[in-house]
Amino acid sequence: MLVARVVPNVTGLDKQFDYLVPEELHHLAALGSLVRVSLHGRRVGGWIVSLGEPELSLPVEKLLPIAKYSSIGPDPELVDLARWAAPRWGTDRLRPFLVAASPPTMVAHLPAARRTFSPTPIGLSRETGVWRIGPLEDPLPLILNAARTGPTLVLHPSPPAGRALASRLRREGLTAAVVPEEWASAAGGVDVVVGSRVAAWATVPGLRAIVMLDEHDESYQEERTPTWHARDVVIERAARVGAACMLLSPCPTATAMHWADGTARSIQHTPHSSQWPLIEIDDRSDIEPWKRSLVGSSLIRSLRDQGKRVVCVLNTVGRARLLACRVCRNLQRCERCEAAVRQRDDGMLECPRCETMRPKVCQVCGASAMALVKPGVTRLREELEAAANRPVIAVTGDSTELPDAGVYVGTEAVLHRVRNVDVVVFLDFDAELLAPRYRAAEQAMALLVRAGRLVGPRDRGGRVIVQTYVPNHEVLQAALLGDTGRLVDGELARRRLLGLPPFRALASLEGVDAESVAAATHLEFAKTGTSANSVLVRADDSMTLGHALAEAAAVRPKNQKGSRLRIEVDPPRA
């Protein structure tokens, strides 16, 4: 007799159930197989997560048989990886990870392997690590070199760009499969498997190398709970199977650099600055910030050049308000972590990031007269039109098809909506640089990288203009010189001092009972101040945090009105 433990594919059901495997299905049932089972009087899909003989204490006669075999599913190593990922991201549910690892349609048989390269005995350990490349640098040579070692998994944050990359690889003579669409071909065996975030869970027989492009991109993190991150999944997966793991990025995250012991490699011998666009810093520090216009002189020159297509970026939602000294005009920043400070009702200045407080005194000149900097966004589009003497299109999240125009303005989403751009202008970049989020510097640099790719290389005349009051900020200087490596030491030192990832684990809890769940973890926690029902929980490492969250959430009262709890491990915007 053979008994299978099945995880039902039912939303909100966290339990696993035992079923008898009919004798006619013995040759088909395997770890990861998709099956149909009876559950509470109806048939549902599910995954086999363990197989074995019945336990002595198990009343076998009461077990229901598996109703039907449905499809080939994830490899056993991915089922085991899901068992690791569940507590890592604060849950006891396997289903979200098994869904990511499963084919989009039923697969009865796998096609024959189609491989061009035979694995070579190249040492994989020397390839593992972080690779820093320019925003305009082609990663194809490194991918081809990895593919020569054996089956390779490539992650790209953009699905369309991933499909284009697969086409390039095929033109180079390699066999490639794009997941999830070509899941069966990938599981059958090809040279390179390409996909976005979900490709971290793709079945790749004989996996020898993993290449993650643009490791810094936030789309690699799942927005729904559990909020798993593809970077951490592929690092763990590569370590388990002995594969090389290469994280590529123009601006690697602090987490990636910490994993690589603070070192990054390069794949080219030309100066990094040649692979960066032309960055122009528009220093606004000599203009009184409370009387300024967002349309600076550099922007006006670009707007009036009818031959240039201009994109203006202004993020206004959920950003920190900036205070400036009326005497010396310096923006007020935290002396501990350098984030922008805000003024409390009692007049004290408070840092939203590390909660350091000080009296309302300028740390530069000692004056107490402050001005609140408020970007004038109400008439921004009209002001741009008046300066440009041509139509300006406002781009919002609700915009569908964009009419053709010479000038666009919107939040950072506009960088993903408009093509063939000559100039990108960040109207109020200090709101990004000095935001209270612990990843503010990384996210600001990622915006510059995205803008740089839109305008192209500096020898073609494309420019990125940054309007700022802090022209000497390390992020801007790193982008100006095309050397993001100068950010690493300072960023890691700040994270270590403040007890932030990757040195400590962090999770955000939101819900009416968030504080009680946080208290039940017996870990350090504090209210964030952004919401009455929002709490941040910290632990010394991710597994300690995840196990504590899973145990505390499992015993809280459920199915009560308004009792929804969102657990966000490694919150990107905290």
C-alpha cells in the first residue's frame, strides 16, 4: 500500500491530507505530481508532497483514494525548496510556492531533451557572485559563458525583454524555453530557461548555473503574501544543487553585496562611465526652496528644443515633506542616518526612518527658522506647457494609450510607458534621495538606471537631468562617475548601525490585530507611525523571524470581520 500526502489547491486552506494511491497510479505518482482528490464532498486539485507506506497508527481503511492523476508537476527538489521558503517568509503554507513551480496547463509527457552544449568541467565556484555592469552593457557574453557549463536558468524582470533575450539566445545556436509558457520544454531539457520572477521556481533538469539580470529590480519580490524574493530563492536553490549563482546589476542591492562579501566583478575592460548615460546635476541649492519653481533653467532649455522628446518625473504620493533652513538654505537631515526629518506637533524634528529627534535647530548654522518645501504640482502641467510652447501629456496610473507628444510628465511609472526619449528630468529627486525608507538610496539609483536606459548612451546625446538641493549626495556622485561601487561601504555601514537587512531580519504587519500578533512572536517590535495598525518586527535572522511569525499567525483568531492580517517579510518600502 502507498499513501500520499497532498496539499490541496484551495485558497485559504493550509492543511495537508493523506490519501491512498490506487495501484494503477503507482507508476505515475511522484513528489510534485498534480492530482485530483475528494475534499469535503467535492473534487479539488492538489500536489503530492510526500509518498510512503502507511503509518502504523494510521487507520488506512478510512483513507480516500486519489481520484485522478492530472499532470507532471514540480521536481522533488522544488518541493523541498518550498518547505524551506515557507518559514523563511513567515508562513506554514506550501501552496503559494507550489503554484509558482507548476505548469500553467496540464502536462502528460515531457518532450525529449534538446541541448546544444554538453556540460564542461568548468569550476562553478569562480562564477558565483555579484557582477556589476553598466546600465547600457550587454550581458549576453556572460550568459553564453554560463550556458557552456550546462543547463542555465536566466531571470529577467521584464517578461517582454525576457522573450527577446530567448530569441537572441536561439540565434546564437542555443535551445531556449520561456517560462511559464514553455514549461514542458524547460522541464524536458534545454540549454537555457528564461523567465521573470516566477522562473526562480522553474523545473530545470541538471541545473548548472543561474543568472539573475537587474538584481536590484523590485519586481523580483512577490507583492502578495508570502512576499518571497526571487533573489533569495535562487541563491538558496543554487547552493542546494551545487550550481553557480550570478547576480548582475548596475547597482546591486546591499543584500546582494553582503551575500558576496562586499565584492563585485566586472565583465568588461572599458571604463564603467562609458556604459552610463550623461548625467547632468541641476544644483538648486542657491534658490530659496519655498519660492522655487519646479521648471529649472536646464529643463527649460530642453523643453524649448522642439527636436527633443522630454519626460519629466515627479513622485508626490507618500513622500516625506522636506524642511529647509531659511538662513543657510540647507535641507534638514537626520544626523544619524541622513534621511529627511519632519516636524512634529510639539515642534521637535523627527526622523521617520530611525526615530531620532532633535530640537528645531539647523545642524549647519544653528538657526531655528524653517520653511516647508512643497512642490507645486497643481499647475505643473500648465507651467511646463507655457515653458515648452508645445503640448504636455500627463501620465497617470489610469492612463491607457498615450497620444504622441514631445513632453510627458508623471510619476516614475512614466519611465515604463514612454519610448524613444531624448531627455529624462527628475523634478524633485530629493524626495527620493532623502525618503525615510531604509532602501531609499538603492531605489533612487534604480530610477537613474531606468532613466539612463531610456535616453541611451552619452555619445548619442541623451541626458538625464536631476534637479536637487544636495548635489554632493553619494548616489548622485556615483551615477555621475558611473561607479556605484562607492555606495556599498557606506550603505552597509548604515544598515549595520541601524539593525536593518541584511544584518537583521525585518517584517511589516498590518491589520487590526497586528500588534497582538507581533507581541506573540516574543521578538522586538514597534509601531511604524504610518498607520495605527502597522507594526515592524525584527529578529537576528530570517528563519527565526519567519518561524515566529508563522507560529504567532497560526494561533490568532480567524474568520472574524476585519481580522485580515498582512505579513510582509523584507518590506521594500519600509
